[in-house]
Amino acid sequence: MSSFLRPAKTEPNTKTAAARIPAQAQYRPVSSHLAIAPPVSVVIPAMNEAENLPYVFKTLPDWIHEVVLVDGNSTDDTVRVAQDLRPDVTVVKQRGKGKGDALISGFAACTGEIIVMIDADGSADGGEIVSYVSALVGGADFAKGSRFANGGGTDDMTPIRKLGNRVLTTLVNTKFGARYTDLCYGYNAFWRHCLDEIALDCAGFEVETLMNIRVVKAGLRVQEIPSHEYNRIHGVSNLRAVRDGIRVLKVILRERGTRKRAVRPAMITGEVS
Ligand SMILES: Nc1nc2c(ncn2[C@@H]2O[C@H](COP(=O)(O)OP(=O)(O)OP(=O)(O)O)[C@@H](O)[C@H]2O)c(=O)[nH]1
Ligand SMILES: [Mg+2]
């Protein structure tokens, strides 16, 4: 049997995620339990993560289409280690500064239909990618990781960060009519068409918040995926709770609270907005 399968024919309803996939897309089997998957690009922002990359790359499924590593002008061996581990890795040299700037550059370099964003510090398990992809193939536009949905968890967050995240999550839910359980989390996946609808324009750690707000405002279908965040393996966090919390708050206050609701063809189990 060919390892490439054509997607099943869908009704010509442009509101469904499946209807937005190019007809010529070629799908690869994932496992005996999940038949097909569109090409999946994994974007990894990395700044001085050479010691962590072996752990991260080891967890990535072998059926992904490509890995795009966005190097934040690392002064260690981040790029060389990535290329040694995976000779086919696409390395993007970041021009500006910050995680948001890195992700925007990385997304632009992706050639897959589905884009997964995952940190390089060893806190995320690439084995969860199949859950994200399943949600997207099942009809969601945006699969959003959550450490606080049933089945999720975190070893990494301090009580003060949990409190800050909860307050900011509540603020976004109230202002934008979302039902998120986790706002500031870097493990998410989406169909590439989402990029046109959310037009990202931020530089720092507020990027996830901006994405989460704009997907709701655009009326996209969001499904939360329970995810476990492990401790960073080596090195120290680049996040500063107060500085970056204020940046997140500014984004929330700056974005208008009006929502453009799309007509939905069907409800999805676990849908949150
Ligand atoms: N390319 C690039 N990557 C960055 C930049 N800032 C952070 N990153 C990466 O973004 C990911 C998340 O950054 P972390 O410093 O772990 O911050 P965090 O995960 O939000 O915070 P912790 O939970 O404390 O680890 C890591 O893979 C970093 O290497 C940057 O300016 N450029
Ligand atoms: Mg981290």
C-alpha cells in the first residue's frame, strides 16, 4: 500500500477546516489507530538551548514533515547541535528579538499544512503532538495546549505564576467570551490558514496571549488539549514574571473585545470557544 493517501472527499463547505486543505495535499499514515495526517511542521524557538535539544528532538514523532528551529542569536552550540541531531532541520536566523518575533519568523518558513509550536527547553513532550493533530484533523482550527484542563499538569510553574496566569486567563475569558483554562502556554498547533486571520504583530512572551485572543475574535474553532509541562532540563528561563506579565496585560487591554462569530457546521467535543 502506498504510504501516501489522499484526503477523504469533503462537502464543499468552506467553513470547515478540512475544506481549506488544498486538494493536492498528500497525507501520511500516523499509526494503526490514526489513518492520515496532513504535513506537520514543528517550530521550535531556541535561544541557548544546545543542552536541551537532544531531549526535545528525541520526543518528536518520526512522521512529522519538518522541523523549523528559530535561533535567537544563541551564543552556545544550539544551531550545530540541531543540525547534528537532524540534518534536515530548517534553521531560521532571527532578525529581531523575543519569542514572539522568533515564532513569526518560524511560521513564515513552514511548508506544512499544520504548524505545531513547541519550546526547546525540554518542558514539552513531542509525543503529545498526535493529540494536537488529531484535534485539528477532527475539525478544530486551533489546538491549544492547557496545563489546567483535565489530564494536563505542570511541574514548572511557581504558585505566583499560576496565580498570575489564572487572573490573566479570567480577564481574557471575560473580555473576549472565551472559555480557556490556560492562557500563557507555549505548546499549541493550528492549520496554517489561521495565520492569515490572526496577523501576529508582537515581539515577546505575550505572543501566546495574542494568538489566543485573536483566534477567538476571528471566530475560529479552538479545542483545548490537556498537556503536561515538565521542568526546564538545563539552563534558566528567559521569562521575567512581572515584566512579561505586564506585556501580556497590555496586549489584553489593547485588543478590542469585539468578536466576529463564524457560523459553525458542528460542535466539537472539548471545544472551548
Ligand atoms: N529564538 C528565540 N527563542 C526564544 C527567545 N526567548 C525565548 N526563547 C525560547 O522560547 C522558549 C520558551 O522560553 P523560556 O525561557 O523557557 O520561557 P518559558 O517557557 O515561558 O518560561 P519557563 O516556564 O520559566 O521556562 C524556549 O525554547 C526559549 O529558548 C528569543 O528571543 N528568541
Ligand atoms: Mg520554558
